[in-house]
Amino acid sequence: MIGGVATLAAPSATRRAVASAGRVVVKVGSSSLTTAAGGLDPARLAALVDAVAGRRSAGSQVVLVSSGAIAAGLAPLGVRRRPRDLATQQAAASVGQLQLAHAYAASFARHQLTVGQVLLTADDVWRRAHYRNAQRTFSRLLALGAVPVVNENDTVATEEIRFGDNDRLAALVAHLVGADALVLLSDVDALYDGDPRRGGARRISEVNGEADVDGVDAGAAGASGVGTGGMASKLAAARLAASAGIPVLLASAADAARALGPADVGTAFAATGSRLSARKFWLGHAAGASGRLHLDAGAVAAVVGRRRSLLAAGITGVAGDFDAGDVVELLDPAGRVVGRGVVAFDAAELPDLIGRSSHQLPAEQRREVVHADDLVPLMAR
């Protein structure tokens, strides 16, 4: 851990919301559960479980998103450091996932709590039917009093369809289960505007909007050597969840009891957006995009500013190979993604239609390219 426990005299509204949340998603990273050489750290895992059990006994439902499968499999396989090739990562995950699940089951049993393992791939979030199935599974596990323990299914995930890190997975799961708060636990005690190990970095206790993180240098991957995420991925996940109406607390795993208790440690991210429907969130943040539509300025104003449907007249270019019913990204004239939606035409059909007004099109093609009901405007990024 970097830094010590720093408590606040008067908790903010965001912290009170996290502390009182009825359903919480908690994410913990590999470095907070394992040793640098690989293998689980029983004391760290037990402390985390005690904190989650304490929140459960206070009346909240908890979903635990846990990294650590690959790292846990390194020592048993005699691998000294995290492998770079996918096949060895998958082999380590297949060994480590069993150890991780067994360790959680045994530790939660000390509190008379049952765990249920949920392994997800990106397909389970990108595909609408899979997404809804996952929602039902989580709902039933929570209704039965179990603690769902979630991880990416590293044994079958490929480079092309990986989430990239479990911080993003946690933000997606938080919306999928209708969480009231997201708690991100790591080996750093808060968000800083630079690397706190180098000195001179300013600790940020509250994030109420984008202005509060302007100029933050979140770096890249973690320094422990056993995980894939770093502060950059945690900041991105916190922004994603907050923009979807979910308050976030970022804190050290060593402070898990306080993070899941009074929430008076770490950095609190206020919810900056309204809660989206599951379908709108899926369209905007979870679904895989099969292509891109380039829009002129007028179409961007209509789609983003006035929440109108996208018509062929406002499209200037088409990229990708997609079918009607696929999700596509909408780009402004500067090439920034400003929206996502379900396209009503195949990619092969659109070149002959773009730039033409509805009255210039054959009757059977006089329909929206992306209907407003199937479109989610996004901040330019």
C-alpha cells in the first residue's frame, strides 16, 4: 500500500451513498491477493472476505469481482513471472481459478456464506442475449443469499475479445446487476495527480466532475508485475460507472473494512450521469461495434444535441463489415465517437444511400439508418 489510512471528518454525499448502498460491486486486483512471486496470500484474502462479510451482515448484497486467477497459478506451475503469451496465461488461469474459487469458498464459509463463481467473457456482455442471461443469473444468486465471485474467463478468452482488465469488467457488472455503488480496491490508497511513489503528488479525495481529474497522470499498467490494470484503468472504470449514475469509491485493499463500512477512505467519485436502462447501457458501453458511420456536423447536432434518429442524408462515410441489427459507432467530422446504435441496413447497402434525402430514396429504403430508440449519444472521446 502507498500512504496510510486517511479518514474524513464530514463524509460527502457520495461517500454516504456508497456507505448506505443496498447492492455493492467490489473489485479487487491481483496484487492485493497474491505475492509478487505468484500464489495466493491467505491473510490478504481472509481480510478481504471479512470486510465483505461485514458489509453483508450490515444488510447489503455484494458482488465480488476478483482478479488473481493467473497470478495464483504461477507458483504451482513453476512460472516465475506473469507470462506474456496467451497460451501460458490461459494455462495459469486454469490452475489458479480452481485455487482462487476454493480459497474464497473456504474463507466465506467461516461467515456461513455461500459463494457462486461467475466466469464471463466479453461475448457474455457484448451479445444482448448473453447479457440478459447474465443478469438473470446474478439476480437469482443474490436472491438466494449467495456472494457471486466474478472473473474474466481467462482460460478461453482471446486477445480479440478480452475485456482488457477487471476494472472495466467491474464497471460493466455494476450496471448489469443494478448496483447502488462500486468499490475499487487496489494497492494504492487513493487517486493522485501523479505517481505518489515519486513524491510531490497531490491526493484527490473527491471527484465531482471531469474538471477534478484534469491534468491527472494516471500512468499505465500496475507495478506489481502480477496484474494487468493500473491507475489508468481504475480511473477509466470509475468514470464509466459514474457517468452511468453509479457512485464509486477507490481505496486500498488494506482499507477494505473502512471502504465497505463508513467509506471514509480513498477517493469518492460522484455519479455524474443519470442511470441508463440496461439496453441503453449495453448499447453505449458493453456491446461490441461491428462498424462505423461518419456523420456531418448537422447530423451530429441532430443525433447528440436533439436526440433524433440518424438519416442517410447526414452520413458521409461507412467503414466495417456489418449487417442490419449490428451495433455501430457514430463519428463526428473530427473522427471522435459521439454515439452508438443499432443500424437498420447492411454495410453493402449504405454507400448508395448516404448523403441522400429521404424523398430521393426508393420507398422501401425510406427509413432511419439508426432509430432514436436504438441510439445512445456519447461524449466525444
